[in-house]
Amino acid sequence: MPRPSPAQIAYGFATVMLTAVVLLLLTRTESGTGAVLIASGSLVLGLIVSLTVPARTRAAQTGPALPRAAVHTSAARPAVERPLPEPSLRR
């Protein structure tokens, strides 16, 4: 699983905190059960928000994109594909 970006963490944290404070103030709950339910709902909402924030792609983080030939080259495989020699028809 890829690591969350700082923006995803910030949006999730802000959502959890704001949702919990607003719901606690609006419901005026005094029981522990109500506080646990509000905290649980806030965490779930914060998780949903942090997962839906678009993350930057790897190409955007590393800079300009490289051509496909440069990306997939290795010592074992040549960058240029050569056709196989044709088999001889003599037996």
C-alpha cells in the first residue's frame, strides 16, 4: 500500500477534529457512549476523506516523464528490439 501524502494526512486529521468538535457541540452529549459513537464516526469520516483526496502520482513527484525506451532498459534486455534470424528451410 502506498504511503499517504501530507495533504491526505492533513485533510483526514482536520476532518476528524472538526467533525468531532461540531458533533459534540451540536448533540450536547454527556454520556461516554455518545462520545465514543461520535469519535468513531469522526474517525471513519476522516479515513474516507483522506482516501478520496487525490494523491500525486509517482511521475509528478520525480519530475518530467522519460520516454518508454529509457524507462524499461536493463543490462539483460537491449533497448532496441532486433528481429530473430529467419530459420533456414534446408534440411
